[in-house]
Amino acid sequence: MSTAPSAPPRPGRLSTVLGLPRLGGQRLLLAAVVVDSTGSGLAVPFLLLYLTRQDRMTAATAGTLLTVAGVIALAAGPLSGPLLDRWGPGRLVQAAHVLRATAFLGYLTAGSPPMVLVMATLAALGDNLFWPANRAFLARRCRPGELIRWYGLERTLRNIGLAAGGLAAGFLAGWGLTGLRLVMAGNAASYVLATALLTPLLVTARRPPADPAPAAPGTRPTVSGPRPAAPRPDRAYVTMVAANTLLVLVCVALPVLVPLYVVQQLHQPSWVVGAVFALNTVLVTAGQTLVVRYLERREYLRTLQWAAVLWCAAAVLFGAASGLPGTAVPPLLAAAVLVFTSAELLHAPTSDAVAVRMAPEDRPGRHLGLHQLSWGVGSAIAPSVLTWALALGPWWPWVLLATGSAAATGALAAVRRAVGPVVPDRDGAGH
């Protein structure tokens, strides 16, 4: 195991200053990212509204169906491992897009709760298959030492696509049910187009060379005898996944908990919620690649520990707002969002990079499938856990989140003691 990160890309390039990877040969991949995230921005914010108007069900019924579908789809995390090893990440990404396209086309004709549940389950299965495959696909496409830059760039592009799709959907939703149907159809079309954009890349899915010179042609190695079983995640990897589950619970508190907390507990006008999310979006979009430039020289597990510490501090700041007079709340919320987003900028690309770096390079499926489960479980339990804690009092959810962040810090320290530093010298090649 290497103990020091490799040298970053050569200085003097604009991409180095901005924390961007080298983009040669990857423009179709970037286009696919923008297309499918724009489609998600179209449909996801308006899905509940569409279901209540199209199928005349209550919001509670629609929300329950989506929650049940999400719980059912948790099985796709472990399932993605064998599929990833058998099909390869590129084909699994395409399969996930096809599932999601089928689901959103199905929403156009689903006329009953059981059919909505089927479509929602297909969409959630596609989501949970997509993310581990996407991480592995990027690891194969990027140049050595640039994986975290690719994760940072992809996240920036996804935020831009989500924002653009959300703006377009807001316009279309003004046309009533017809506009909402166009939103659903547009999201399905985005997945189909993204699938088509990725097709030419499947024949060149191996990692580009570190040197700009073209790689020498080679042949596939001869494999004799049955292929050995993929290695199982060890205790250190499982502990890392458990820590990430806690951090995901904290991360999703912003969209799940903050709107209720600000309006119901702090008695602030709804525009304050909009300002909170606008500040978070601007910081993520403008800062992610620049933060990645700093992170690529840092040890990954230590970075995740710092993210946990910052989230603990943000929870304290959010909780402290409940004891202040109304005029003092917005400035403290702004400070809390700054600290919260700083942790988010550290965690988002690094958690994916850790999952890839600690997995075996040739057959990472089981490991990345288990890591995806941390995102699925953390996101699934957040609404019930956080709203239950909020019912006990305004401080309780923030105490819970601060405690979870502290526990994640300790778990990551244990992982670091077990495996040593996880460094970005050979992204995707294991630790």
C-alpha cells in the first residue's frame, strides 16, 4: 500500500487551477451526465404533484407508495454487485437508465396505486443500480490520480442539470396536467438519450493512460479454469460503510428536516427556506471542483473525518437557532448552511473515492453494492427518524445528528487504524 499520494497533474494548466480533470475523449460521458440530471431535475420535484393530479390520489398515499418502493429497492444495492462484475459498469449504467425510462413512461398510463407502486419500484431499482455502476464506470474512464476530480466535476454538472431541469419543469407545470405529463415524458426521454450517448464508450471503457501518448495495443489475458469468486468486503470496509450510512443520514437532513424546522419551529417565512437551498446550491456548484483540487493531495479517510466534524458543528449551529429571537435566526442559519455545505463538499466526492479505492480493481461489485446500501438506508430512514426526533422538540434532531457525526468520526478512525491511509495514488486500484 502506498503511503503518499502521487503528484497531481502538471501545474500551469487551467484545469489544474480549477480542479478539473483532463477531458480528452470523455465529452460523450459529460453530455450523458448533463442530460440525465436535467431530466431528473424536470421530474423529481414534481412527481408527487403529478401523481395527485393524474391519478387523483392523496399526497399521503402517493408519498407512502414512493416510500414503500424505496424500501423494496434497497435490495438493488447488494444485487448490483454480481451484476456489476458480470456485465461491467457501462452496461449496468445503461440498464439502470432503461429501468428509469420505463418507469417514467409508465407513470403516464398508471391509473391505480398498485401500478404506481410498480413504476416507483422500477425507478428506485434503477437509481440503486445506477450509482455503484456509475462510480465504477468513472473509475475505468478516468486517468490515474484524477478520480476525485471526476467525481467533483460530475457532481457540479449534476447540480447544473438539476437546476436547469427544475427551472424548465416550473415553467411546464404552469400548463396544468398536460405540462406535468410533458415533464414525465421529458425525463424518460433524457434516460433514453443518455443511454445512447454512452453506447460508443462501452468499447473503450478501460482507463486512459497516465501519459498523453496513446497506449500500445494489447491483447486480453488468457483465463484458464473457472473464475474465482469475488472477494467479500472485509471488516474495515463494512465499518466504512456503516460510518457512511450515518453521514448520509446527516447529509439528507438539509432537504428533509430543514424546511420543517425553519417554518414550524423557528417560525420563519417560507422565503428563508428558499434562501437556504439557493445558498447551498450556489456553494456546491461554484466550489466543488475547487475543493477537489485541495482534496486530491489529502488522505481520503482523514477528509471524511473532517466532514463529520464539520457536520457536527453545523448541527450545533442549526439547533442553536431555536433559542434566538426571530431577527437573529437568518444570519445564524446562513452560517450553519456554510458549515454544512463545507462538509458536503468534502464528503460527496471523497466517500465515492474511498469506496472505489478500498475495493478490488478487477471485481469491485460486491464492495460498491454494499457501499450503495449506505446511501439507500440513510436516505430511507431519514424522513421517519428526523421527523420523530423533531416531534420531541426542536433540539432533538440536531442532537441526534451531532451524535451520529461523532460516531462516524470514531468509526472512520478505526478503519484508518486497520488499513492505514487511503490515498489517491492509484484511484480505483484498491488500498
